[in-house]
Amino acid sequence: MESSEIHRLVQLEDDHWWYRERRAILARELRGLPPGRAVDVGAAGGGNTRVLLRHGWRATAVDHSEAAVRVARDRGLPAVRADARELPFPDGRVDLVTAFDVLEHIEEDHLVAEELARVLRPGGRALVAVPCDMALWSAHDEAVGHVRRYSRDGLVQTIAKTGLTVERVWSWNVLLRPVVALRRRRSAGSDLDRLPRVVNSALSAVVAVERRLPVRALPGVTLFLRARKH
């Protein structure tokens, strides 16, 4: 992600419906997991890293962008600059690794998946999020540096080949997929932008309703995956 995109994301993420709900998803996934050592790969400005820290995890933000690491450190977060294909952590020392919107940026996504598996201890968890479905490919993907969008089977295979056991895969942003698809077809670049307050509130309400509906097996905009190392 370009430096300009990093700074735009940081300005938006505290209030933007998309990032707020993803932090809520992460917080729900942390329930029942005893806090330990966590690595947030592709952390950008560290919004998800802060969630981990608030829940008692010893978390480190990792990003390839110097601008992202600088922003995270300015926010008081432990952060290191590294390539996701070569994480600067020893084998088997991490209890949880998160990689939200990372794999789709890297041609050799299998190398990233292998690194996620390598640093996890036995019993450790990986939580991954990626954009789904090449049918949604648009100028937005090109503007933010995506290499691909994933099918459910494609994501599972990428993670399972590392030896991790996939526990669960689910779709997110299912209810708003038609709206996103329409906007992306009309877009000429990134749709990462500030929204009018009423629009932001309305979209927040829609994704909040989605939490309570049995729609996670339907096509959405994002895929989440949770895996465990044995």
C-alpha cells in the first residue's frame, strides 16, 4: 500500500464503518483465547494491533511500509518493518498471528502463509482476511495494489498447504455486496474515502444486523479464515 493510502487509512479507520466492524470481528474472535504473544502482519497504522493490546495480548505490528511503521510507533505501538514473506520472529513462538488484507497484495502468497504457520507455536491460531471473488475485481483493487481476490476454496488451499488446520471460513459484508459491486463497477480508483455521517451510520447499522443473520456461507465482499497449528 502506498504511503498516501496509509495516511488516508489512519485518518479514516477510527470511525469508518468498514474498519470499525473488522475490529469488532477481531474482538469477537479473541473471546475464549487466553492472551499471549501476537503478531499483526500488514498492520498499517495499527488499528487491529490496538485491539489486541486492549485484550491483553503482547502484540507487535508488522508492515513492509516505512510510513505505516512510523505511524504505528507514533501512536505508541510496538512496530517493526518486515516483509511478510520473511517475518523476523523465531519458529514456534507466537500464540496468534493476524493477517488482514495482506495475502492479496503479494504474488507469492504461499510464502506468506508458510511464514504465518512457521512462527506459530503448536496450538497457536491464525486469523486471515482477504477480499473475495474475482467477479468483484475493479479499479479499486488496482489502485490499492491487489494481485488477486480469493475464492473460498482457493483461500483454504493456500492455508492448508502449510500444515495448518482450517477451523472455520466465513463471508463478511454479505448484505452490502450488491452495493459494493455497483460502486466498484463505477469506480475509477480506490474507494477508501470519508463518508457523510448519515451514510456511515447507515452502513454500520447494516453490518451490525449481519452479525445476527445466518449469511456467512453466502457470497460476500471479504473472506475470513481461522486456522490452528497442531
